[in-house]
Amino acid sequence: MLKDVLKGAGRDALTYFPVRFLPALTSVITVPVFTHFIDPTDYGFFYLVSAATSLTTTLATGWISPSVIRYYWACEKDGRQDSFTATTLWLALASVGGAALVLALGVLAASSRLDPGLTRLVPAALAAFLASSLVTVLQQVQRAANRAKPYARIANTVTAVVTVVSVSLVWKFGFGAIGILLGTLTGNALVLPVVIARVRGEGSIAPRHVERGLATEYASYGLPIMLANVSSWALVLSDRYILGALRNAAEVGLYAVTYGLGEKIMQLVVTPLILTMGPVMIQTFEKQGQELAQQVQTQFTRYYLMVTLPLLFGMHAVAQEFMAVFTGEDYQSAYPVLGIVAAGVLCYGLTQIAGTGVALHKKSQIIMTNTMMAAAFQITANLLLVPRFGYKAAAWNTLASYVLLLTVTWWRSRPYMSWDLPWVDIVRIGAAAAVMWGVLTLAFRDATGSVWMLLGQVGVGAAVYGVLIFAVGAIRADEREAVGGFIRRALKR
């Protein structure tokens, strides 16, 4: 039964992979364009306004999205699909619309005290917020139902449209940072009717099917997670405001561009696994019980580290060359941030795995307090260290905060579900990744920043790690057979 669950999860993870691969791939196009045609100050304003809309999105939808994931299978088991879909849709519309209104009024009241470079971005940011928030929360219905293919098609369509429109507006028409926001609006507005239709396919969306009791359950489970997500926002984005207030907007631009690159590359492999894990773990827990769910958690840990550790070591090895290839000259000095951010994203993904027990047992208050603790630590550290050391201190503080979050999440989840770590496999995987890093560092120590040199580094690193991961026995016999079968089928097609 465990193998069947993992096979299904593997198929879903492969389907979700393009959802992260396309944003990472399009960064190859967008980052060079944006960093050449948008100056660091304008980029800094863009990231500040984006951080504000991100916080508003968290407040508006951060309590609905996790509830959709948690209650889909419970409602399906009880025959309450009409109540589920109608309650989800109308709660999302009311919450997002109300949040947009509050944000607009707040900006209007404070407009005289805001920099004009910032306020000119606000109307486009609000419109993009409305469209993208609705798409994001309603997409969770497909994710909860393990319908990976329609989820991926919609997400990939949004990415493609946003990329084409944003690059055109910034490069060809000289819109600056506002062109990115208009691209985001266009991509999400285009697919919104399709997303609503997909929700309608799961059940009725008529207002009469909105169930007050289910809405109360959403709030009871989701509001603590929303507060945890606000703390996560502080972990990820509050440092931009501290940098802007205590340093300058240009430093915000340097830090945010490099942070975004590191985050996207790591999420290329982190997100497909995390998107798959949540619904699979909940479905397994609800239908087969905790013992099997715990075994699935252990296997997810193996697979997660098997793909993230080599990426982390590789990014440390090629960070300077990577930034030289993919960013403008003004941004390249921030290359040390790349590897630090990658380590933080890896820890955040492990936190999602470690906290499975409290999520399955609906102990969302624990998730909330854990994240609030880590956010408070990070903000305090930034206020103390950023004025003197700048954006590099912000990067290290973020990593330290994620390590703290991972530690307390693991500790407080133990009473609900023990996290059985596969230590032998972890040592083998770590050794293979470390040797790969050593090979890259020695073989390319005199490398200069060029596309071909970077491709050579990636190719050598992948080959070395691929050989070592089999040689040290981190891939088990049945997994080697499955990988061989997959390669044979792919070649046959």
C-alpha cells in the first residue's frame, strides 16, 4: 500500500514540476531584462509594494486555502461537495474584495507621506492582487482533489502570459516596474473564468449552498494558520521594509532580486514535492490511518533531501558565475545571498514535512505560535544587525530564523506524529552532494561568467551527483528498477 501511495505521489509531483520549472525558466528571460531596464531604486519600490499586496493576500486568503486542503476529503466522505465548493468560492470573493477595499483606503489616507515612485505602482498592484488572489485560493480545490494536471495547466498558462506581457511592457515599451504588475494582472485575469468553472465542476457554487457551519470550521482551522502565514510573510518579506527604512531602496532592489532568484531555483524542486505531500498525507491519514501516513512522511523526507541537497551545494559552487550571467552589472555584487537563501528555502520545506503531525490533527495553533516565534526572532535580529551590515545580514538572519522554525516545529510535532528521519540515507545523500561541490569548486576555480561555462558546471555537477547517488546506495533496489523503467518508457516514446 505504501508503494501505491508513493507511486501516485510521484506522478503528481512530476505533473507539478512544470509549475515551478516554468517560473525558474522564465527567470532566465525576465531577470536579465528587468535588471537591465529597471534601475535598483524602481525595482526596490516594486518589491515594497509587492510585499504589501503579498501581506494583504495572506490576510485575505491565508485562512481559506489551508482549510480547502484540509476539508476537501472530509466533505467528500460526508457527501457535502456542494457545501464545500459554494462556501469556498463565496468566502474567497468576500474576503479578497474586502481586503482590496481596505488596502485602497489605507493607501489613499497615507498617500501624502509615501514616495511618488511607490504610489504610482499602487493601482496596478491592487488590480493584480484581486485577480491573482482569487486564482490562487480557488486553485487549491484542484490541488486538494489531487487533480494535478488541470492545476498545472492553469498555473503554466498564467506564468506564460505574465512573462510575455511583462517583458514586452518593460523591454519594448519602457514601462519600468509597473509593467511587471500589469503582466501579473493580465495573466491571472485571463484564467480566472476557467478556474471558477473548474470549481463548479466539483459541486454547486450557488449561494444557497453556502454552509455556515463549514465556514465556521474553515475559520476555526484556518485563522491560526493565517496568523502563521502572516508570520511567514514577516520571515520572507519584512526585511525589505527594514532595509528600505534603515538603508535605502537601491539595497532593497539588490537583495530582493538575488533573493528571488535563489528562492525560485530551490522551489523548482521544493514546491512540487510540498504541493503533492499535503493532499496525499491527508488522504492517506483519512482513509488508511496514521501508521501509513507516518511511513509516507519518512519517504517524502528521503526524496526531498535527495533533490534539494545537491541543488543547495551546486548553487553555492556556481553563485558568482550565475549572477554574472543572469543579472545586470549593478546587481552582481549580491551573489553571496544566493546560497544563503537556498539554505533557508530548504529548511522551510523540511518544516512543512516536520509539521505534518500537527496539521493532520488540526492543531493549527501550534503552527501559528511556531511561526510567530521565528518571525519575532528574525525582525529583532534585522533591527539590530541590518543598520550596520546591510542586506547580507538580512540574508543570514532569514536562514537562522528558518532553522529555528524547523527546530521548534519538529519538537512540538512529536506528540502527534513522530518524524522518523532516515539518517543513513541522509548521510549518503549529503556525502554525494558534498563530493559534487568539491569537484565543481576545484574543476572550475578559474571559471569566468559565461552561459557556456555555467552550463558546463551544471552538466558536470549533475553527472557527478547522479553517479554518486547510485554508488553510495542512497537509491534502493526497487527505486533503481522504477527509475530504469521510467527511462526505458521515455526512450520508447
